[in-house]
Amino acid sequence: MTDLLFLVGAGLLAGVVNALAGGGTLISFPALLALGYPGLTATVTNAVALWPGYLGGVLGYRAELKGQRRRATVLSVTAVLGACVGSSLLLLTPGKLFESMVPWLVAFASLALLAQPWLRKLIGGEESGPTSRLVYAGTFLGGCYGAYFNGGMGVVLLTVLGLFLHDNLHRVNAVRAVLSLVVSSVSVVAFSLFGPVEWKAAAVIAPASLVGGFLGTKLARLMPAKVLRGVVVAFGLGVAVALALH
């Protein structure tokens, strides 16, 4: 019973964190490790279990997604291609070099998000300007990273989108939620078919993460853009430190 409540709590909190900023994996993944699951089993089980949380995040951002269907669809196709590459890398290769780079990638993404307003001026973007094609390259890499290791995926994607989509941060975060769901969906299909998923644990975490994802969007909507950016950066740097110490 204690293990059950432990997983429910981890799933709920992971869903909230993923909806806010990304990084919920650093809550649910260690929880699975603490219960004795091997690393690969914990990774793929966690990816499958958190899928409902991403769905909850998208449902919670329905208002912010209005008028963004074409943008979200085009970027989703790019994210799918990246996620296919990332999930293949996880299942087919050891990926030790990539794993050693993950903390640095997340830290870089977090600091880039912190400097986003200055970077946007440096790039020369205006609120009404055209979308840079670099957003597709960044989305592809974010999808690849997210499918390979979910931790910090939201931070990476939000940084990319924040730099190149000239829009309100809450609307950008809504697109990030869609892309996170898309990447997670690819991972779920790949890992369900070819990975060692522990379905009992996934069945406990999944509904809790769905509720957490919906609650997380409620909290995010109440935050001013500067506060939301600060929360995302704090989560991202925390994820980077946790990964480096793992």
C-alpha cells in the first residue's frame, strides 16, 4: 500500500511539473528506481506512465491553443521525426556519450530561456515578424532529446519555441505542451512494442499524472510571463544538477 501511494504521489507531482515547465521525469523516474526497477525498465515505464499527464496539459491549454492549429500541426510533424530518431537511439544503442551530455544540454537550455528577451533582440525578431526556420531544427532536436531521455524536454522545447515564435509566453507554452504530448506519444508506441515496460507501475502513475497535468496548467495560467519564465529556469537548472549528480 505504501508503494502504491508513493507512486500515486510521484505521478501527480510529475504531471504538475511537466505542465508547468517540464522536468517531471526527475520526480517519477527516481521514484521507480527507489522501488527497485532497473534503469532501462524505469526509463521506458516512466515514459509510458507520464503520457496522460501531457494529455492533461494540452486539454488545460485549450484556450491558449486557439488560432494556433497550423503552427502546432507543422511543428508536431517535425517533433515526430525527432522523436522517432530519439526512441530508436534509446532502444538500439547504449548512448553513454549522450547521457553524459544531458545535464549540460538542460542547463544550456535553461540559461538560454533566462536570456530569451535579450537573445530575441539579438536575433532581430519582432512580435509581428516571420517565424525563423531555425525553429524546425530546434524542434527536431528537442523531439530527439525528449524521446531519448524525457527529463527537461519541456525546458528544451520551450526555449526553442520562445526564441523563434514571437508570441505571448503562455501561448508558446501551450504549443510546447502539444509538442511534448506528440513526442511522448511516439515514445509510448515504441516502448510499448519494443521496451521492457512494467505495466502495473505505469497503470498507477498514469491517472495521477493526468490529474497533475491538468492542475499544472491552472497554476501556469495564474503566473505572469516573467514569473513563469523564472519557474521554468529554476526547474531546468534543478533538473540539470540532479542529472549531473545521478
